[in-house]
Amino acid sequence: MSALAFDLEPALEAHEPPEARGVPRDGVRLLVAHRDDGSIEHAAFRDLPALLEPGDVVVVNVSGTVPAAVPARRQSGTPVRVHFATRAPHLEDVWRVVEIRSADGVRPARLPAGERLDLRGGAVLELLAPYASGQRLMLARFCSDRPVDEYLEDCGEPIRYAHVRGRWPLAAYQNVYATTPGSAEMPSAGRPFTRELISRLLERDVTVAPITLHAGVSSPESHEPPFPEWFDVPEHTAEAISAARERGGRVIAVGTTVVRALESAAAGRACACARSGWTGHVVTPECGVRTIDGLITGWHDPEASHLLMLEAVAGRELLRLSYAAALDAGYLWHEFGDSHLILP
């Protein structure tokens, strides 16, 4: 089944953080889609507490964004840009999965295995082989007298794509509740949350529970499904979800990364399970979702693989109506854009 297709005008791309547009984090627009009657309403993200019910659980991804982009130079002298996507599953820490792009980050660059890249700060990256039988990502060996995470903290920059104008600090790509660095790109569905908004949720007796999933790099050109990512669903979150189910509360995931983590932990069962490890699970309408009732997400590119997950949550017709309404009302796309709430 193909993902939803539509035309996205450049004018609807969010080119900078909402704060740079004079809008607070929780002031972005929120389109609310209701599965029960197919209705759609328009709100602001700050209205979220009123849209949820006491006893609901909001599950957030506390993975923090790392400065995963590093300028590099090929042996020929040609500049390129390296995006550090993730640790290589089940291999030692110096092995990394990376994406090579043009020096401005706009286009992917296909480099051969065996090439060595000189990175900013004196490190070297050895490209070993294509990763997971693909062409975009490479398995690489990082060579430095410093661990990868320490090196990126000193020499890296946030990953950004062509739709973002200007260079914004790492704080602009960080969710306020992030506690565990590890995501190459911000799990951006949670960006509109503020500490004050979380306090208001708690005052309404809405539980906020954490999971961790370290997001890799997206595929803005070819819309590939996500590659394996590391996740952790802790015991106290599984217990909070089970308790909500028992009292009739709903489980609202903040972002597609949360859905992937919870569905991977459940392993096909309609339960909340504590589990950690690597997941290659891709949520589609065919496999469906068992662990959540609603979803907070951003607006995804035409034919993006994440739209299949949204279809699994909302159904194809409600998803089509939501995107048509967002386009008609001028909602903004991408990590600095507006939000979408799908409710039962």
C-alpha cells in the first residue's frame, strides 16, 4: 500500500523555529482529528490539557538530540558533510552508521567503500560498506583519540536540511524533557511541549511517561522506512500504561518514535511491555497498532513512510481529511512547524 500523496508548497515549510517567528513553543497550531466521528477542529498546542481526559497517559521520547553533523574532506580535497546516524547494532562503539551528503547538506553523496574522510578536529572516518543493503547509509569506523560522543559534543553541529534557513543552536533542536542524548535528529513531535504545559497536564491528572528511542537520520529524498534504532521502554512506563488501561484511560503517543518503541516492546501483543534493544519494526496499516489510542505528531512530507504509521492510527480517510484541512488552512510543515493530534 502506498503512502498518502499530496502537493506541498514551499510556502508551507517552516524555515525557522517558531520562536524566531514570534510564536512560543506551545503556541504553534494544532489540528485535532477525531476517529469516532471523523470531525476535525483547529486549536493551539497550548490547548492540549483541555483536549485530554483525566486518567490519560501521554508517552514521550526522552532521547536528546546530539550534534551529529560534521564537516569533512575527501582525499581528493572535495568537502562533504557527514551525518552520524547511530551506533552500528551489535558492534563495538567505534563502528558507526553514517550518511554522507554534499558540503551544504542539501544532497546525498554516494562515496565508495574504502575511502577515508578527514573530519573537523583531526578525526578520521573509514567508509567500510553500504549499510543494510542500501545505498544511502554506510557502515564506518571512527578513528580518534576521543570517544564518538565526546567528539561530536565538541566538533559536531545539529543536522539541518535545505528547508531550514540559517544556523540554529542545538537548543533549538532539543525537547524540553530530553534527558538521554542519542538521537541524530530531534524527535520533533515533542518540540511544542513546555515545562509549564507539562505541569498543566499533571494538574489535570494526565500522566506523562517516558520511553527512549534514539532516532536516526531521515530520508528526505527517497522516503525509506526507518532503519534499526535502539529503544527502551522502562518498567514504570509499562506499569503506567497498564494502570491507565484498567481505569479506562487512553494512551497518547508523542511522535512516531514512541509508537515504534511501544509496538516493538509489545511484540505483537496488545499489552504494555518493558523491553529494550534494537528494533527494525515498521508500523503499517497491515500490521496495525495495539499499544496506543492516539498520537501527537508533526506534518510529514508527501509519500513519507511515516504516513503509513499515521494511517494505521487514524485510518486512511481521516488522514486524508486531516492533511487536506491542514493544507487548506496553511499549517506549517517540518520540525519547526505545526502539530497534529489524532484522538479516538
